[in-house]
Amino acid sequence: MTIVWVAIACGGAGLLAGFALGARAAFKGARKLRRKGFYRLAEDLVPARVEPHARGRLRFLAVGDVGTGNADQARVAATIRRLCEEQPYDCVLMLGDTFYETGLRSPGDPAFARLFEDHYGGLGIPCFGIAGNHDVKQDALPLVLCTLRSRTWRMPNFSYRFEVPLARFFLLNTNLNLLELIRLRRILSPDTARWTFVVGHHSLYANGTQGDWDLAGRWYWQRYLRDKADFYVCGHNHQLEHLRIPGQATDYVVSGAGGSHYRAQVAAGARWKPSRAPSLFVYRDNGLVEFDVTATRVQVRYLDAAGELLYGFERTR
């Protein structure tokens, strides 16, 4: 009888230990998801709105990986300010990693002024932000809350959407990887009347040091989403690139060189991770991308850090 009770006691202790370890792992997993912005706000903090300057036309810039705080960021930011002074743009897409190296501690973190407001706060048009992998090294919530203290920064939720008569935009939290694509599938339906832009930090396809998104994410995109988006616009790989898979509807636009770049890697003869999508153009130095949208065509122009044209293409319908 004593042996039986000892066995039961030992088994009970094992079960309790297993339960405790499982609970601890679940808690750590939930905390990590919260830090990365998995638990979306029930409602967007503020409406995401764009008021185009010209009827029947939408013009915007896309730039990612800006937040280096160095001369490279300052140079591209100065070009953005000059372009906005020379001709009207309606918004800027900030494609993540706006706050190197570890995001923001709080909405009052001085890094917000140093890395964003000092460079883009005076543009007078909304800059729509998303979270990059560096932006969520701490809690992602300050990225959203900074929307309340800025006239320019707009990130009303961890992922969100907005529409204009010509186009619709789905801004993703790609730090959640496949979980975010599953969410997107629920709300993304085909639309032949408007251009569809899906915007994320991580590159679905790119020939850089980061390379393509992982196999699960690419498979899910190809299985459920690829023909519902005209453009996938991203950063993460620190270059400008245009990729397209023959026979598919989506153009992949990489603009991850608003502060970061691959100059040192190029000089060192770096080996790039080859993409599964054919590359039509790549530039591994600082720059940004411009979009000019009407009902029947989208013109995409890749600009270097000084705003000079490097490459362009056009989509029509």
C-alpha cells in the first residue's frame, strides 16, 4: 500500500510540474504575442483618412527602414521634404523599422521625435506606419499611441485599412507572419473597381540578405491571396527592388532603403539570398518609391537618395 501511495504522489507531482511548465510556456507565448501586437484594438484609435489633392488621382511615396538616425536617413528625408514641396503628394507609407534598434519604450520616448518627427513631422500629409521587426523589440503599443501626439504619424491599430475612390490599402503587422495572412484572407476580396495595395514590413519576395518570407507564409499567400492584390509593398530587405511572377496578378515592390542600405555588403561581395520570384530591377543603396495612381493606370518610379529616377514601370487596366 505504501508503494502505491508513493507512486500516486510522484505521479501527481509530475502532473503538477508539467502543468506549471505548460502554463509558463503559454504565458510567455501570450506575452510575446501581445508585445508584437497580436491583440488588436477593438476599434482603430483614429480614422485613417486620405484627402487626395487632385480628383481622379492619388500620389504617394513608400519608404521603409528609415530609422537609423544617421546621415543616410537625413538625406532621404530631405529628398522627401523637397519632393513634397515641389509637387503635391497625398500620403507616405512608412514600411516599418522606423525606430531602430529596439522600437519605443513609451509614447513619450525621445526616439519618436528624433527618428520621425524631426524628419517627417512637417510634411503636412499623413505618414501611415506599420511595425517592423525592430519596432517590436519592446512593446508595439507605443507605435499606435504616438498617433495621438502627432499631426503626421498615423498608425491607428496594429493592422488597419483605408480606402479612397481609386484604391484600397491593407496595412499588415507581418511580425505575426502566417497569423496576419489568415486575418487578411477574411477581409480581402477581389475588387476590379479599385487598385489593391497590401502593405507589410517583411518581404514576400526579395533578393537581399533577408531574402523571401518563410515557406508557410509564401504558400498561404500563393494559395489564398495572390490574385486579390495588385501590389505588395514592403521593406525589410535594405534595397529597392521590383519582382513579378509570370502569370500572376501581383507586383512586388521592395522599398527598404530609407536609412538602411547594403553599400557595405556590396563592397564586400556579399552573397544574396535568391528569391523564388524573378527580379526585374534591384538597387542596393538608399532611396524610395513613388506611386502615381489613376483609375486606369499606376505608374511606379524608383528614386535614389537624391530623388533621381532609377527605374520605373506601369500597370494598366
